[in-house]
Amino acid sequence: MGDIYENSHITIAATASQDSSGGLFSADRAVVRCLLDKHPHLYVRKQPEYFPTRPYNTVPISMPLLTRAWVYQERRLSHRTIHYGKHQVYWECQTDFASEDSREDKTWNKHATHPDTPDDLDWGDKCVDHKIDWQKTVTEYTMLRLTYESDRLLAIAAIVDRMLRLQRVDDVYIAGLWKNSILSDLPWVTTTNKPRPARMAPSWSWASAQSSAVSWASYEFTKEAKVVSLEYTIVGAANLGEVINASIILMVPVLDLTGLVELDPAKIEGPGLRERFEDISKSAPITARFRQNNLKVFSTFFFPDYDLTTANPPLKIGCTIKLLILRGPKGYIGGIVVQKTSKNPPEYKRIGFLNITPTATKPEMLGKNDEDLTRDYDSMEDYRKRRAEGRDSLILSLPMEEVKIV
Amino acid sequence: MQHHKHCVQRTAISLPKRILEITDEYVFLREQPGILAPYACLSHCWGLDGPAVKLTAETFGRLRDGFKTSDLPKTFGDAVEVCRHLGIYYIWIDALCETF
């Protein structure tokens, strides 16, 4: 279906219509009025909503088309689209965006390089880096609504088909991730309280998280991290990414959280489980490890991949839980949280993402109350440098382990 | 638009295997048209129940032999009118060109 939009001369978008009976043309332009008798040539217009061009922009109620996940690839693949909005008509092509009142006119960046995160980019901006380009695509796409959860990989397959033909001809598309950039595709983040759907996606794929927005937050594995093996059997067309028997073995720095997360079933409530993971930063072994590297934990955030009370096997006392360490931006430390689901052979499943924000502290200041964390440093730059150094030495002190995730 | 080097300028494209041909009052479903011509696509919300007219075994004959544009769901009819104004005589609408 994808090449139908790609080859069309123009796409006509019924952007303001809920269904096929709404029509394209809107009569609702009465927002323009002449208010002053003395100035009959002066017209006042109510400010119309902005056309959303970033994933986190709220889609106005008057633009229902832009909330549909299936429509995402129709827009992306069309060479030019006319949007029939409630208040005006918009032009969108691979070069420009224009509104009838010219208030929202812009030219897309064709060679965007190294944004902090993919969602810093506008809808039509193209990244030089194919990895970032894909992460931007998934970030934008997963914000949108699907009627059928089972369409999660299907409704984006036409874009994948184009990438396989033009950008990533030597690559393999596996459950929403790409083989050649697998290490940078793995640290996706989501947050949801929905159960994991019964779908053929491995736990390390964002497609295993049900109808929730996925993004990348500039976390990366250390340069020592390696993919030891990547196994999968593709079922169906290459651009669908459906796989069975998928597993990945990583050799990465690991922080063992076993026993540090309170998993007594009597104490676990749905929302409470998240806090249990965040509480690890108060545990003695973690505090000690941070101190050894002149760091303290400032805050911890846990982002569950699904409703962990539905974990199978269940999360309970004695569960082995590990943090596969990632370097974050600004001296942050993070990791993919995995739960051991099989002893023999040892296998893990991804269950979430943990972010730890450390602060640097001098050894003599440890244990003291420090409201102003930066006061002992010459400058903010010095403080940030110390924090990043502490973080990197902490990571280096961790054991490298082979972990198989299914 | 002629200065947009990233926007493909092709006008002669082989048509999709099913497409609607636009005439004054009717649209005709053409199969394997095998000609080169520019066409438009419609991007629209299906809504809860889907469009009132879809390509099915029952509607196929009527669409092939000419479906009155004024009897199409409003969004489809409006899109056909836009095409006529743009001088484009073929339009692809998923609900009428794919079987459901």
C-alpha cells in the first residue's frame, strides 16, 4: 500500500473530519469579524490552533486525522499533501510547510545533525543519521492511536519498506529495531500500566509495549558493550518485522539489583511497584557504590514497560533483577532493567528502564547535609566534569556480564 | 514547487492496480488501467463504523459501471471535486480501491 501514497501526485487530507461523512470543506470561518465601526477595514480573528508539527504538541480536537496511527505513513510517504482544516488549508511537502494565513510557514531541515533527542525535531525534518531518523519516526508514530493493537508493526510497515529500499538496504528489520544499529535502538523508554500483549515481539522490542508512547532519551551503552549474538526467525515480509525465537546476548556492565527491590507480594500494589524500584537508591550497597566514586544519588525514576503485577513468571522475593548499564546525558546513569525468567539456560526479560541522576560530592562532604551541591566546586563546569568522571568510574568498576534477553 | 529539489516532480506515473477515474458526474473503478497519469490519494478517518460505501462484492459492479459522485460519502465526493479543479482525473481512495 505504501507505494500508492509515495507515487501519488498529491494527497488530499480530510484533516478536520471524524469520518467519511464530514466532507473536506469547512464553513466555519466566522472567526473573522470586523469589530470597530470607525475602522471598517480592520478585521479581528480569533487565534486558530497551531498545526502540530512535533510529537509532543497536543493535536487540536479539530484535527482528528492527525491522531490516527495508520495515517502517519500516509503523510510521511506522500510527496505533497493538502490538509483541509477547520479554519484554513495547509500545504505540506517534503520541503515546506505552509498555512493559508502564512503564520505557520516553515522550511524543513533536510540535514538535521545530532539533536539532543529525536523529539527536538520538527515533523518534516530529516536526520542525516539513519538511527536518529528511525527513532524520531517511532517516537512520532507511537504517540498516535491505533484501533487494533495487533497493527502496531503493520501500520508503519510502508515506511520500513521504503527504508529497506533506499536507506538501509544491507540492514535487517527485527521487531521494530534494526540489526545494524541494535545497540542504539535498544535503550527505548516508555511508561505504561497496561499488560504486555500476546504478540510475537521479544521483550527488548518497543513493539512489546502496548499502545504507549516510546522515545529515546540519549542513553547509550558504553563503548565496551558488545552484542555477542542476535538470534531470530523472520515470519512474513521483511518490512513487517514479525519474528519468533528472538533473543539477544549482550556483554555489558551490570549492576545486580537482586534483593535490593522490595518484592514481597504482600507489599506490592500496582502503582507501588514503581516506587520499589526507585527505592533501590536508598539501599546500602548502592549508596556505598556511589560513594566510592564520589557520587550521591539525587533522584531515581523507573519506567515500567508494562503492568508488572501481571509479570510472568511473577515478580517476587528471590527474583534475579539486573540493571544493564547505560550512559545518559549530563552525567546521568541509566539502564535497562531485566528479570531472570529461566534458570537453565539463564534467560532474562526486559521489564523497564531506570534513570539515576547522581550528584558529585567531595569525600569530606559525604554524609553532611548539602543544600547547595555545587558550592564546593570552582564552577558549574567543574562540578559537571566531576559528576561525569564519577559516573564513568562507577561504570568501569562494574563487572561485565553476558546476559541473554528474550 | 519547481524549486523543491526534495519533492519529486513526476507527473506520469503508472496507476495503482485499482483506481477511480473521474468524469463529470460519475467515478468508475478501473482495474489494471496500464496507463501513465497523475493521480491523487485521499487520507481520511474511517470513523467508528467505516465509510457508508466500501468496495465489496455487492458494490463492485456499481463502482465499475459508474457510481454517481453525489452518492459517495461527502468526504469522497469533495475530494473528487478538488481533483477536478486541479485537473487530476484519477483518485485512489482506500475504501473503494481495496477490498474489505
